[in-house]
Amino acid sequence: RCTEMAAISGAYVAGAASHWRTMERASTRDVFLRHYESVPSYNYRAECAAHAQEFINAAVQRNRVSEFTGRKVDVEVPCRLHGPSLAQYQKHLPDPANLAPHWDDVAGDAWDGVLEASAGSGPRQDALVKLVKALHTADAATKVIVFAAEGPAFAAAAKALAPLQRPLCVAVGAETEGGGGIISAFTQPTLSGEARASVLLLSFECAAGLNLQTCSHNVVLYAPLFSRSDPVAAVAKEQQAMGRVWRYGQTHDVTVHRLVLEGPRGEDSVDRLLIARNTDPTFLQQASNL
């Protein structure tokens, strides 16, 4: 019975640990199994539920971040707009003097232009390359995983990293052939004198289900995710991407580097609004229960 309940809840999804009962009631298995219980008393059902909850708590323990010995360290990397990149960014804004308008105050097409200009800005691309080089200067053996959204952000990050060339950098997006093999090769230990990729550019859409905790402890979020209609889904994607590295089996502190676009004098841009929404405790709680 406990095994059945755990299967219904999806025991390896930590967010379902406290919601398995609702999921069970919504399934036809609940009715079917109860029909065959010889003693359907309240005490029996309460005891059964308590044992099932204990079983599920143990089953999801591997995914509980609070149990990790390492820490997740969030670091912001500023990227200041200037010159042509500033002008390109401002031309999509209702008021060029306000670099951080709310998305509800910008028309749909114009907002898409703002996000594309933000993702493709020269300062963001330069900051990415500078950060990767700095991480390798500090530790030549480290592997870096860069996450970017499919589309303009992924293309801009790939363009920025292109001069690094293979085998130093590899990219896996939705249209990449043999992406699984590329990722598998990246996760393998690098032997002395062996030329193996040390930077992996990965789209958020391709990150689901991967175990990258044994090969890296440096994560870069190239640009904040945004969804006008489903902000919780965007938050969940970011959290799941970080969870590919910061998870059970990780033996180092994990550093998450967020590239944050700013104005010439450090003024907030739309990045600041999106990061605030993507790290909002309420959305984080909802995202953990998806």
C-alpha cells in the first residue's frame, strides 16, 4: 500500500512530498484500493497514511536541498550598458530614461525586443567570456556550465563563447544533434594531457533530468528567464537547472553566477525586475510543488 502511494505521488519529486494525499484522492487507484480493504476504519486509514508519509519522506530525501553538506553561493556579475549597446536597448523602451520598465507597461512586441536586446548586449557577452576565463585562471581544471534560454539568449551566449572554440567549449540546444553524447563526454573526468571540453553551454529546455553534480560546481545563468503568462514555470526552470549541479552527490559548494545587466551608472535594468520575480519566496515555493 505504501509503495502504491509513493508511486502515485512521484516520490522522487521533492515538492510532492506534502501533497501526495491530494494526488491519491484524484486518482482512481484510491477508490479501487479502498474497495478491497477489509477494515476501512478511520484509525486504520490514519495509520496507513502516517506510514505512507514516513515512506515518502524517506524516498524524497535525496532531493531535499536542506540535507546537502555543501552550500549554494549566489554571485551577481554586473554588465554595464554603454554606447551602441545602450542605444539598442533604449530604442525598445517607452521611456529611454527608464531602463527598468515593468513588463505590463510595455507592449508585447516591444517587450520581446527589450529582452532580445538585453540578452544580446555586448556587455553581457563580454562579461560571460571574462567570467569563464577568470574561473579557469583560478582553477584550470574546473568545468563551467552556462544556462541560457532557447532562442536569442542561447544564440548570443553561443556567439560570445565561439572564439573559445572546441574542445574548450561545447553547446547543446534543442536543435543540437547528438546532444546526449556531448553532455556525456563533458561529464567524464579529464585525464592528464587530454583535450576535453571545460565549458558547456546548455539551454534550460535541455537540462531536465541531467545529473551534473559530479563534474562541475560553477554555474552561470546567462540571462533571467521570463514568462508573462506563467511566472512559476520560469522560476521552476531556473531552479531545476541549478538543481542539475546542486544536488545529492555534490561534494563542493556550488557557485551560481548571475549576469545582471545595468545602466551606465549602475542603474537597474529589466534584469533586476526579472531576478526579483524569479527569486520571490512565494514563487519559489509554488515552483517546488510542480
